[in-house]
Amino acid sequence: MDRRYWVILLIPIIFVTFYFSTSLRDWIQHAPSADLKSVQQNGLMQAAQKSVLLLKTQEYGLGLLLDATSNHSEEVMLQIKLNRQIQDLILSSLGNSELSNKLKSEDYSCRIRDLSTTAKRDGVAWRPSGNRYLLAICTSGQMSNHQICIEKHMFFAALLNRTLVLPSFKVDYNYQHFLDLAHVQRCLGNGTVISFEDFLAMKQGHVHVDLLLCYMHGCYLDAEHERKWKALGLSWEQKQDAWPEEALTKATPSHPHAAEFVKKFSTDLEVIAIGDVYYADVEAHLVSQPGGPLLHSCKAIIQPNRLIVLTAQRFVQTFLGNNFLSLHFRRHGFLKFCNVKNESCFFPIPQAADCILQKVRVSNPAVIYISTDAAESEINLLQSLLLLDGRHIPLVRRPDHDSREKWDALLVRSGLASDSEVVAMLDKTISALASIFIGSSGSTFTEDILRLRQEWGTANSCDDYLCEGERPNYLADID
Ligand SMILES: *[C@@H]1O[C@H](CO)[C@@H](O)[C@H](O)[C@H]1NC(C)=O
Ligand SMILES: *[C@@H]1O[C@H](CO)[C@@H](O)[C@H](O)[C@H]1NC(C)=O
Ligand SMILES: *[C@@H]1O[C@H](CO)[C@@H](O)[C@H](O)[C@H]1NC(C)=O
Ligand SMILES: *[C@@H]1O[C@H](CO)[C@@H](O)[C@H](O)[C@H]1NC(C)=O
């Protein structure tokens, strides 16, 4: 670690120590009048409180640093020891007061971002050899699953030295609407990703797929999807399962090593298509790391487009401010989805409210932004239960468009305000900007928010799944 870093760490410690030694000394030596004394004492108490808060935050950050680096652990431990000594000094000057006890017991761990995300990444370089293409087919699940499928296709195109052709918006989502594809190009280089429309134009309106090789049985392409693809000007001889012996016996083929994937899919044919790779587990440790499996120097590759980011920022400035907790509260379909799992993830509203209040207690947000598909009745009940020490914590939802409000003007003007993928991405972006995030376990929407937070450096060590580590306090029978 750089020496300058230690200087930065030491400055607040020296400052705090100096402040207390001189002002305490002055206060004792000059024995001020009773009024002045109480004013000064109040000021001193406030300064002590702030200093302990700063020191605790620093102590917590040093702890994370200790976990993240192995080389300088002795130096970090020494700094933690120093930090604690100063805390003890300040706390002892406060005597056995109520404030002193409060400061001792308070948990500041939620007031700092998660430093572990700055760890170094591994990755694969993507240098398409030119004139070799991989056409991405993504059909399973909704937007967040498709996005993961596209990310895996990018990895596979890199492993195969091919240019990735994105699916047409006529058979899939319009990725241009909610992702920043120009940013992807800037980060990964020209010729890595092209749109289907550009590819089709390059091929004069007809694309022959030389090999359609299915990762999942039948590429997850049903007759309706095949008809749509063919109507675009695409043709192929036949679909082939890459692992025919597994296709029918296993729900998801497992092939964790890149070498195995490359061996199976490597060919010199010009255009290949691979269908659906959402469930692929090739080098999962690389794919799941913040920043993804490819080598690049950007913070994030897959991120919302600029219009959505600006709209999210304007929303935060209008309604939320710099200290809000964000909650993704997935309910629709989750009662059945969660209850067939070993540990259900569907919590009764009062239990969910308790879990949220535990986070509120340690992070003290002004408001909670809620992104949910829950019914009004559930949200209203949740809101009524969000009471902490007599204060109601407001739940804020994204309101419908109102022409008197300007936060969504950019999306309205570009005709994207009612595009459901754009709106979903807007919700993700707002949540990615929150001080703390609580998600729904088992939701790819939540996973995508956690990924963005890690990549943008907004992740907080207190980010969590709702009621993580708990089980629902009531479970219905399975029907
Ligand atoms: C630890 O030190 C070695 C040798 O000085 C260096 O190569 C390595 O990058 C360091 N690792 C970290 C995490 O600082
Ligand atoms: C991709 O290109 C690299 C570097 O030229 C080469 O080592 C590798 O074998 C190629 N992989 C495939 C599948 O063609
Ligand atoms: C990529 O393409 C853009 C626009 O066509 C161009 O401005 C840029 O210089 C290219 N970058 C590289 C590295 O070739
Ligand atoms: C459920 O999970 C618990 C703890 O993780 C485990 O002990 C138990 O065997 C699991 N039950 C089933 C049916 O998988």
C-alpha cells in the first residue's frame, strides 16, 4: 500500500487528539464562569460525539482493509489499536455518562461503503479475430435474466474470438433502450458487439447461421421464436444440442471449465448461434465478480444508459436526498416460488417490517425507497408498521408521471417513460444509488442491483437480503 495512504489515515487521528488535548487543557486552566462553562461543555460533548463517530467509522474501514489485504496486516492492526486508544481516551473524558454509554454501544458499520469491492479482478481479453460471429439467443425469464444471458454471451464470444451479434429488438428486448451500448463499445473496443440490424445490413438482408448449437435443450427456441427469427431474414439447417446425452436428463448442464466450453463450441464457421446460456456455469467465479469476466478498465460494462442515470439522479434529488435506504420487495409469485424452497423467502409483512427496522436502526435513513410489485394492501400495512422510536419512516414509491414534476422529463421527451424495461432499469438505478440496499433473495432484479452497487462503489457492508438468516415465522402448507 502507498505511504500517502497512511498519511491520509493518520491526519484525522492527529487532529482529534490535538483538538482534545488543547481544549481540555484550556478548559481546566481557565476555569470559566458557570454559564460559559456549560456552553463550552456542550460544545465539547458534541465534538466528542462526532469524534467517536468518525473514529468508529475509521475503525470499521480499517477492519475491512485488514480483510482485503494480507501484506500490510501488521500496520493496519497497529492503526486499529491506535484508533481504539483514542476512542477510549475520549470516552473516559466523558465519564460514566449516558452519552458515553450510548456511544460505546452504537454500531457504525452501516455508514461506510464496502471496500472489499475494490479488490483486483481477473479476466479474459476479448479480441475478435474479424469476420467470425456469434449470434446471441436469449429467451428464458424476463429482462434481468436476458441481461445476464447477454453478459454470458459476451464472455463466450471472447473465449471464441468472435464478434457478438445482439438479438434483434423484434424478437427480444430493445437493449438500446435501457443499456448503455456505446459505453460497452468504449470499454471493450470496436468490433466486439454489434446490433442485429447492423449485422443484417452488412449481410444484405440475409444471414445464414452455419451452426446453431444449443447450450440448453433445443436452445429454448420454441416454434413461435423460430418463426420470428426466420421472419427477420435468418436461416439455419438444424438445431443441435451441444451435450445431447445431458440435454434430456439434466435441468441445467454443468460445465464449469472454459476449456471444455471452448472445445465444444470452437469452429471456423463464419456465423454460429448459441441458445440460451442464462443457466451456463462456465467459470462462474469470473462471471460473478464485480466488473464481470472480461478484461477492461471501466468500473462497469453493463450499466443503464445515460438518460436513465440522469433521471434516477433527478428523482433522488427531488424525493430522497443523500441518506435513503432502498428496498426491493418482490411479492408477485414469490409465495409459491419461496415455499417450495428448503428455506422459504416469503415473509409475513409484520416480520418483514421488523427486519427492515433492524436496518433502519443501524443506518438511520431519512426515507425508504420501495421498488415492489406488492399490492396496495400489503404496502399500506408495511408502511403503518415502520415506526422506530416514535418516528414514522416514510416509504417512497415512484409516482406516475405528472407534468408539474421535471424529474422524468428526459424519459418522457424521448418517448421511453412508459417502456416497462426502462422503468425497471430506472428502479434498479435509483436502488443502486441508495446508502443501503435490502433486496429479495432469489430475484435476479436484486442481484443486478447488488452488482451495480459493487461496480459503482456504492455497495455498503450492510446491504442484505430481506430477513437474511431468518425463516418466515409462519408457513402455509404446500398445495
Ligand atoms: C503483496 O506483496 C507482494 C510482494 O511485495 C506483491 O507482489 C503483491 O502484489 C502484494 N499484494 C497486495 C495485495 O498488496
Ligand atoms: C483465440 O485467440 C487467441 C489469441 O490469438 C488464441 O490463443 C486462442 O486459441 C483463440 N481461441 C479460439 C477458440 O480460437
Ligand atoms: C471506435 O469507433 C469510433 C467510432 O466509429 C471511433 O471514433 C474510435 O476511434 C474507434 N476506436 C478504436 C479504438 O478504434
Ligand atoms: C434444509 O436445509 C437445512 C439447513 O440448511 C438442512 O439441514 C436440511 O437437511 C434441508 N432440508 C431439505 C429437505 O433439503
